[in-house]
Amino acid sequence: MNSTLHNRLPQVIAVALNPALDHTIEVEHLRPGEVNRALRMQVDVGGKGINVASCLADFGIASAVTGQIGRDNAALFEALFRAKGIDNQCVYLDGLTRINTKLVDRASGDTTDINMPGPALAPEAIQALFEGLLTRLDALVSPGSWIVLSGSLPPLWPADTYQRLIAHVHRLGAKVLLDASGAALALGIAAAPDIIKPNRSELAELIGRPLGDTPSVLAAARELLARPDAPETVIVSMGGEGALFVNRQQALLAHPLQTRLISTVGVG
């Protein structure tokens, strides 16, 4: 394990239950069903939780990652943690961390994602991992620290996993940002995370209606804020339209910089 940056307790602990290696392959023009010759390829350490810790480390914020990674391809994760001074508090499992393949079509600008589900464990192994995660969080969390719960749950993990983690770390005096989807998001909100960060489609699924424009997204965010045990802030990412930050007092629309799109890998 790496020592925490500057020997301090981390300000932010990112929980990465289903990290991945992103294998990006770029082709001139993707032709399904035919032989395609790659122009270039790269492999990046990925998963939302690890991306969060990596970005924060770039700004000198002490961060830690806990979750699970496979021993057989752990080297790239460990290299990133060492290079950025991220405290590695991950549990090591037999086998590989999942590998997601991104096919980038240079001609169209489209990216085709083929995402693996992650390790499928027996229920007793999942419970043991969850209890071990709570123990690690107990040692890392201090009052006022932030916990980031983000990304998909691995196969067979209970949908209320994030909900239970939120309740636990709130008892420790920490704040929580939840970035999830589907049932994990819906159940997690019941534990009153401090911030939630769905994208537009995830928010539409949660609310139960389409959100075709920014005013409809704003109305949906305010609807969430009016619920009992609501988060303090709702952040909605909307791709090229930017991101909407909403609390009970105000709303802010952040516009992205205009740039040429090469790939959507990692932009979330």
C-alpha cells in the first residue's frame, strides 16, 4: 500500500467497487463484421472512483481509493497510485480487473463502448468484502472528509450497497457524493447523500419522465431537492450542453469549452 499523501488522512476517499482498464482502439472507419486495422491503441486506468482520485491528486488534494482490483493486472493501477501519491487501500482479488474496450471511429467521431460487467462473486464473498470495506473506511474517514461513491456495482452486489455505505459514513461524520444509476441511485438517495451527480438520462430514469431540455432538467433537479431527506446539491452532467449545479438557493449552468471531439472516453 502507498502511504497517504504527506502522511495526512485523505480529504477525499473514492470507493471504486468496479474499476476497469480502458482499452481504447482507434480506427479510420469502423466496419462491423470485417477486419479492421487499428491506427493506434492505449490502455488507461479507469473507473469513476479512480478517475476522481486521480484528478484530485493533480490539484494536491490528499485522496485514497478503496474497493477491489484483480491481482493479475494490478500493476497499471499501482503505477498510477504511486505516480500521483494516492493512498492505495484496495482489496486484491484473484484474476483480472475488468477490461473495457472503446472503439473510436475517426471518420465519424463515434465511440463504441464494450464494457465488461466485473467479477461475479459468491454472496458470502461479497459480504466479506463489504465488511472489509467498512473497516477500511473506519480507519480513513475523519469528520468533514468526503466519500465519493461512484460507478456501477459489480455483478450480484445488492442494489442497496451505496445506501448502506452512505448511512455508515454519515455516522462517522463524513459527507458523501453519490454518482450512480438505476436502482443503486434510487436507493442511495434514500440515505440522503450530500451531493448526487446523475447525467441527464440517469436523472430521467430516476424521475420517470424524459428530460428534453435544460429547463426540464432544472425542474427535475428541484423536484428532487423538495423530497424528504433530499441531497443538498444536485449536479447533472449534460454532455456537450455542460453541467447544471442546483441547490435550494440557486442554479448554475456551466458551459464546456469548445473543442474538437476526438473520443468520449473519460469525459464523464
